[in-house]
Amino acid sequence: MPVVAVAPVWLLAIVVFWLPARAIWHVSFGVFALGYVAAVVLLFLRPVQVWVLAPLLGARRLTRAQSAALSPAWRPVLQANDLPGRRYVLAALPSNDLNAFACGGHLVVVTSYAIEALPRDELTGVLAHELSHHLGGHTVALTFGQWLSIPVLLLARIGFFLQNVASAATTSYGSNSSALTAIGRTLAALLTAVSWVFLSGLLLSNALANVVGRNSEFEADLRAVNMGFGRPLATALRRFVAEFGADRPLTWRDRLASSHPPARTRVARIEALLRNRR
């Protein structure tokens, strides 16, 4: 859904980048667009995720102490799914937040505070949930949508920057000429309209991504329960609520901006799944 939403404005954005490329290399639009889409494969290569993607996210290699804390919690999750340890990469994000996330095709990032604060069984539940995102293909769709959003976001920022330049130039140099003032204001309004076209596509894509993301969280919780790690995952979520308070969005804008369902709701669903399994 997010990819479909961003696709129309992505096509407009890619045309803007294709025009100068055609003048230089005489490449067709189809080849240029397909080449950009195909380049997303690079983001799923394990070396690229280790050496490029993880640093871009602010994540770091595990220290010896962090590895000693995560490895015993990670091992039973891999064994439950009959997966080799070398397939995925664990990384630490320096943060005081109690959080973890999956990214790309191989990366699982855990905050430094979560590594220090969570007992081994709760870390196992959290890691089982993040692995479930990989097994469910959620990270593939998210990464692909973000890749398509890059040229759209770039053009939106360029448009707003040029709009500010046009407005400043009009104020500085066109104040004594009504014709220059009219031209400057028209140009600024045109740039603003074009920028909002690209930005609206991104906003719609992000809103749909949050809707899909909330559903994928429930799916990952279900998969973690089926693995046998539902109880420690629910305990970790209760710890999050106890330390950081209720996270239920209060307004419709908060709900649109929220990519995760409330932790209390997730705990209730996990408990219901556990009762049904019994």
C-alpha cells in the first residue's frame, strides 16, 4: 500500500532526474527508472547492511559485553526457526529508549538501554518479535517504499528551498518594481505548489505505511507466540508501559502518525493468543 501510494509522485520525480541524464547519456526513461528500482537490491546485501545501512541508522557493532548479553537470548530464537546465526546481523543503537527494530533483510537493532535493562528471557521475546518482521517480509516492503521516497523527498526539499530563495529575492530586489514583485511571487507560489505535490505523496505514503506497520506489529507478535516466546514478549511490553507510561494516541493525527499499536493493546492480544493456545 505505501509503495502504491508513493509510485505516482515517484514517477514524476524520476522524470525530473531522467531529463538531465538523457541529455548526457542518451538513456531511455524505462531503462533509467528500472535501473533505479533494481538498485534497491543493494540495500539487502549483507555487507551493505553491515557497513552502510547500520551506520546510517546510528547503530554500532556489539561490544563484548553487549554480545555476551544478546547471544544467549538470540540463540534459542534461531534454533526455534532452524536458522543459521550468520544470516542475520545484530547491532546496538546507543539510546536510553527501550526499543528494538528490524531493517533491510538481515539487520536487527536493539537499543543499548534494552540490552542492559531487559533480562535474558525478555530479550528473547523481543528478538523473536523482530525476527518475525524479517520472516514476514515486512522489512522488504518498508525498505522498498523508503527507497522510492528518496527522489521525492529530495525534490520536495529542493522546491521549498527555491521557494524561500525566490521569496527572499523578491523582498530584497523587487520591492521597488511591481512587475518584479509579481514575477517573484508567482514563481514562489509555483514552486510551493510543486513542492506540495511531492510532499503530499510522501505524507499519504507515510500514513498508509503506519496503518500497515500497526498490522505488521500484530502479525509479528502472533508469529512470536507461535514460536513459543509470547510470554516473555508480553512481559517486556509490560516493562515498557511501566517505565514509559501509556502510549495510546489521543487524537486522529496522533493515530495517523503512530507506526506501532499501543503496548497495552499488544499485551492484551498476546494474552488472548496464549489463552487460546492453552
